[in-house]
Amino acid sequence: MSIFKPKEQGVSPERALWLKNKKRTDALVLITKIGILAVFLILWEVCANTGIIDSFIMSSPSRIWAVIADLYTSGELFVHIGVTTYEAVMGFLWGTVLGTVIAALLWLSPFLCRVLEPYLVVLGSLPKIALGPIFIVWIGAGTKAIIVITITISLIVTIMEVLNGFMSTDEDKIKLVRTFGGNKYHIFTKVVLPSNFRTIISSLKISVSMSWVGVIVGEFLVSRAGLGYLIVYGSQVFQLDLVMANVFILGLLATFMYLFIVWIESILFKNQNE
Amino acid sequence: MSKDIVVCQNIFMKYQSADGETEAIKDISFTVKPKEFVSIIGPSGCGKSTLLSIIAGLIKPTRGKVFINGADISENKVNIGYMPQKDSLLPFRTIRQNVFLGLEIQGKKTKENMEYGDMLLKTYGLGDFMNKYPSQLSGGMRQRAALIRTLVIRPEILLLDEAFSALDYQTRLAVSNDIHSIIKKEGKTAVMVTHDISEAVSMSERIIVLTNRPAEIKSIHEPQFDEEYDVPLTRRNHEAFREHFNKVWRDIDVHI
Ligand SMILES: Nc1ncnc2c1ncn2[C@@H]1O[C@H](COP(=O)(O)OP(=O)(O)OP(=O)(O)O)[C@@H](O)[C@H]1O
Ligand SMILES: [Mg+2]
């Protein structure tokens, strides 16, 4: 609230009390949130330093911090972050684009949709990670294979979600386009697709977190760079500090990416609440 | 016969589906004269929407023919304006973009037609709301925008399928009055489906009452009112209103 705004006038005593209480609870929630993290970190650090826990296996906040600082000064930090982020972004963007295109084709052809349904169910139920080794043999051990694994993980879910959205488009609106003499192309471009931007964005929200799974598994299997690679490498050489540091960075990255999509969603749909 | 704008000849309709056959319409014939406002009323589920969809050319009747301005609609594309139950405005388009939807689909988004649309929006009180989104408008305004969206393609007839039933009662009275006056001012022919008797009596020159499914024509009423009462809201106050209402009411099969 701006300081130029006159103090809320004519606020009833009940409202004033309610506002005061709300402010207090809000503050309490915030303090507790930060408090939990602080207590956790401090306890961890103290236990590690006093030898209550073995810092070689459990690491400690200061050791994690030191690893991150090291990676930063050697210039490696952003290389690894870059590789992993690139793979994740490519994976979920392609997954979404392909998923939407395939959903569109299935919407256009109810025949195709009925024919492919059992195959989609099988592919949807299959743990896609099992396909990882196959892709690596086919495509080669590298970034490409990791991106393909990532795409496979989110693809079927995206197809299902988006197709569902397409199918449940308001019949009245489709009828309207038909009364103007519109064909399937008009129905799709004028009504079905734009009505489902929200569905597509929300399937993006799901596939963004799944794509991290794909990327990390992919990197576990093949890579020579990336956060997943550092995690595996760290565990092999028994450097738990490195493992924990990368898990921490991964958590931050994935959260940022998710929030970024939430932000895009909020600006795209600012004006249109049905 | 060439004077009639709509001619329905012996329409039959049977729906086919996995669980069987539904006979929706059985031998319906009627005509509509230019600038006439005709209501079709009948018990729910009797086949009213089906009849309207057939006139609109959206579904093919099992038997029978529909002519609009003398042209058989199964062979010719006719320009009709259809108003659905909900306004069906697209939430991601502004009011103005919604109004141009039909023009875009028909490839007629010319400068002239766009100006006509803007003119209609201004004339009917939506000038200041052209660039707003549907969610920012009241129910009545949205209905008006939906009507303008159908008028801008200069349709030969307007078809209204329970166009006001999504509105609450008060708004509904005002909006039906409003829409009726726009239709009259623009000199359009309209066929309206409803199950609200007073709505039909207050708006129409002619009322076609349908039987239970399969729909057949049970009776046709022509409510007459004095000149100065010939607006939906004032018709409702006329002493003859009740009498016309009862005549229609008696012909509708109601079961509780
Ligand atoms: N696509 C369809 N396939 C099969 N049966 C249908 C189909 N559409 C409508 N029907 C059936 O045809 C009959 C008439 O339906 P219609 O929608 O025309 O009735 P209505 O008079 O408009 O009803 P309401 O008052 O509910 O709007 C109903 O029994 C309905 O179940
Ligand atoms: Mg109906």
C-alpha cells in the first residue's frame, strides 16, 4: 500500500480487528517458514562440526557452500547448469509441441483416435525410463539421447491431457462456427485450439517437472556433463558434498522453471476469466 | 409461395445411435414470411432444437426439404444467423473480435463489413465496450454482442434457440425486449425456439406449438395486440396477454 494513500477511512472496528489479526498470522507464517529452514541448517552444521553426524557421509551446509563456490570459481558451475537446463527445456518444449500436434491429429480423425487408443494406453503405462538404454543404442550416448528420453516421458501425458481438452471444447461454440459455414479447420483454429491454451499451459506445468526426471535419468545413464552427471560422479568417488550441492542447485532450477511457467500463465490469461 | 422466406416441407427426423433409433420429428411443414417473428414452442425434449438445426442446415433431415428464399438448403449455402442458448462468446477474444468471427470464417472481413459491425456495436450501446473481453460485460450486454455477431454477416434469417434461458428472470425480460427491438429495427426475420410460453406470446407474430416427441405441429396461434402494445414488455401488461397465454398453455402437453 502506498504511503500517499490516505489511511483507510471509515473502516469499521470489526474490520480493523480482522485486518490486524490477518497481518499477525501472515507474519507468523512467514517467520515460521524461514525459521524452520534456519533451524534445520544450523542444526545440521552444528551436528556436523561437533561430530554428532559424520560430515563425510552427511556433508554440511558450509561444505556444500564451499563446493558451489569452487564450481563457480573454476567456471564449471554454469557449464553444468547450462547443459542440464538446455536438455530439460528442449525436452519439455518438444514434448509439448509434439504432444499438441499429435493430439490435434487425433482430434481431427476420430478413426485414428479409436485405432491408436490401446497403443497409447500401453505406452502411457510403460515406465518410459526403461526405454532409455534403447535410445542410447539407437541415437548414441549424448545430449540427443537425453532429450529424446525426456520427450518420451512427457509426451504421452501431454497427448492425453491436450486431447482431453480438445474433446471437451464447448459444443455450442463449435456449432456456432458451423452455422457461419465453417469447416473443421475453422473449428480447430478459431475455437478448439485457442480455448485450450490454458490446458496446454497446465500440461506444460506437469511436463516441466517430469522433464527433470528424464534429464537426470538420462544423465545418470550417459552423460559427461550436467548436474545429473555431477551427482553420479560425486557418488562414485564418494564425494557427498558434490552430490548434495548439485541436488540443491537442481531443486532451485526446477522451482525457477516452474515459477516461470506460472508467471507466463498469469500474463497470458490476465483478461479472460470465464 | 415465393414470398415465403422459409419453407419447411414434410420434415422427418430419426436419430441413429448404438442404443437404437430416436424419432425426433414427424412430418412438420410450415412457412415463415419476411420480417415475421415466429416462435416454436413445445415440451422439453420434443425436438425443437433438432428442427432449428435442420433449418440451419447443420443436420440433414431423414426426409423432407427446407427452402430459404426459394433455395433448397441441401444444395445451396445459405447465410443464416444462429443465436445459441448461451451467448457462446469466445473468452479469449474482445467483443469486437467476437463480432468479426463470422466474417473471418466466411472470408468477408472487408473494411466495409467491419465498419458495419462497429456501427452496430455503437448503435446498440456497446461502443465503449468493443475492446473489452466478454467476462467484463453484463449478461444482457453479452447477449446483445452475440446478436450483433450474427447480424454483421447480414443473414437471411435469424434462428434463436432458447437464446435467453441462461439469464435470470429480470434480465431475461429486459434482454428479450431489447433483442426483439433490434431485430425489428434491422428488419430481420426470426424463428425462435423456446419453452417459455410468456416469452413466445410477448415476442411473436405466430406461435407454432409442437406435440411431445416425435414432434408434430399441434396448433398455430397468432396473438394480436393493439399497435401501441406491440413491444414485448408492454404486451405483457395487455389484458389480452393472459388469454393468449392460456390458449397456448392448453395445447402444450405437460406431464409432471
Ligand atoms: N445427436 C443425437 N443423437 C441421438 N439422439 C438425439 C440427438 N440429438 C437429440 N437427440 C434426441 O432427440 C430428441 C429431441 O432432441 P432436441 O434436442 O431436439 O429436443 P428439444 O426440444 O430441443 O429439447 P430441450 O427442450 O431439452 O431443448 C431427444 O429425445 C434427444 O434425446
Ligand atoms: Mg433444445
